[in-house]
Amino acid sequence: MSTPTFRFPDIRPTLRELGVDAGRVLRAAGLPLAVGGESGVQLTTEQMFAFWRALETVSDDPLTGIELARRVPLEQHHPACIAAQHARTFRDALQRFARYKYLCCAEELGLAEGNGECRVGFSWLQTTEPVPPRLIDAAFAGTVELGRRGTRRPLNPLRVELARPPTAVERFEAYFGCRVHFRARRSVIVFRLSDLDLPFVTYNAELLEMLSPSLDRELARRKATSTLAGQAKWVMQRLVGARLPQIGEVAKELAVSPRTLQRRIAEEGSNFRQLLADARRELAHRYLREPAMTLTETACLLGFEDPNSFYRAFREWEGVTPGEWRRRQTVAGAA
């Protein structure tokens, strides 16, 4: 089964500007050193997350993600980002960015308008791992930079909400130009609805006419070649709970028949039972990394009848009990 990969920009010069040793970051992430010096290198979502986690361990500056987003040169940006930078208005830019985001990474940009504001959130597909904080910061800063560069105004969000403990609050608020609320339920960046209508002085209709058709073709190709097995596993992870999802439910979510789903995932080298086991295993890792979640709660959320059934399944997956796996992860995180 193939794993989707996405273009990773040349970040070595920018890291050097920030006084960060790119080689050290890449080694800590378990990535080849060539990643830091070649534009267009393809990485999986797992590898991208590893990079951002390693960056957090190597650099003690909590604003590293923001600075990376600010300083990456325009020529290193993906064509989808370039198209957004030459949109008609900030709203048009956000909508284009949301449409073509999957060409840059396995990430969705969600826009929700109401009550005089627009909430912008990012969600990562094909993974249940916690999103590295520096990556969230970079995504939010990239959105702010898009608006500021396009309008040529000091465009500030209405507020920023981050689902993590506070750190460097004054510096975060100085950059965003608004209140930053930590320990939020979900990480979102909120803009005034009126700001979405601000025109972009960088608007270039001819450039958009050239870029849009090729981006649409590439987006269609990406979606067509994305594995159905991977999509099915993601759906399973959303549906699994007190009971396990059935193949008919998953097929309905994917707009295919159960028979077609079985055939397609078999062609991709897997089967429904194995995908469900993989989905539960990945979710188990995610839940066990949450200190406040008990093993009984985890077993229930994964659709096991009782904790003992979960223990047996987890030991088959990992060779250790859930409690021992959690302890090892805690020790590794503290090292």
C-alpha cells in the first residue's frame, strides 16, 4: 500500500538565519540530510511530523515555527501558495489555499464564517498523531503572512486560540497583534469577517489563469491516485467508538459499494479486517499518549468489550502491555 508524499521546501538557509543547525534537526528526526538542502524533496506526513518535533527539541525558541513561516523565500513556496498570494481578496486567497492545500500536505483548511468573524482551523489527514505545536504556529503564521503581504496592511487576527499550555505569551501576542488564548479546546485563528473583503494589491488575474488549470489537474490526479485503503482507515478512525464500524458504514462514507471497497483495498494489498486493526492500533497510541485518559476509557473508545480484550490485542500489536508502552513513551519524552 503506497503512502502519499508531499513536497518539502528547502529550509536549510532559513534555519541557518535562525541559528538552528539543520543537520542536527534532520538527524534527530531520522531524516536524510539531503532533505534540508534540496527543494522538492518528498516526505510523508509521518516524516513531516518527525521534522517539526525534532525542531522543537533542537531549538528552544518557542517562536521558531512562526519565524520559519515568515522567512521562507517566495521562490520556495508551492504553486498553490503562490496562487493564493495573487488572489483578488483575502477571502479569495483563503478559499484558494483551502482548495489546493492537499497539494502541499495532507492537511485540510477549514473556514467557518459567522457572528462577524471567520474561524480558520487546520486538520491533518492520514494520521492520528498529535500535531506538533511548532507546525500549528507555522500554519497560523503562514495565514497571517498571506493576508499581510497581499493587502500590504498590518492585518491582525481578532484572536488566536491554542490548545496547549501558555508559553512566551507576550511574544506570541506581539507577532499576531491580538490576544492569544492558551488551553483552548481547539487550535484556531479567528479573523474579523470584514477583513476577508480587503483587496489584495498583489492580485494578478493573468497569473491565476495560468496556474489554476494546472493546479486543478494536479489536484484531480492526487485524489484519483490516493489509496482507498488509506481513506477507509481514516474513516474507521472517525467512526470507531463503543462499537466497531461495519464495512457497509465505511463504504457509505466513501461513496462506494461494500463489494467495491473490499475489491479495491484487496488490490492495494490489504483487507478490511487488517485496516480496522491498524486504525485501532494507531488510535491506541494516540490515546495512550494522553496522561489523563485511563486504560479503561481507552479500551471503550477503541470498541473493545472490556479492558482485558484491549490488553490482549495491544500485547499482540506491541509485545508489551498498554501500561508498559505508556510508561516507556513517558520516559522517552522526558529524555
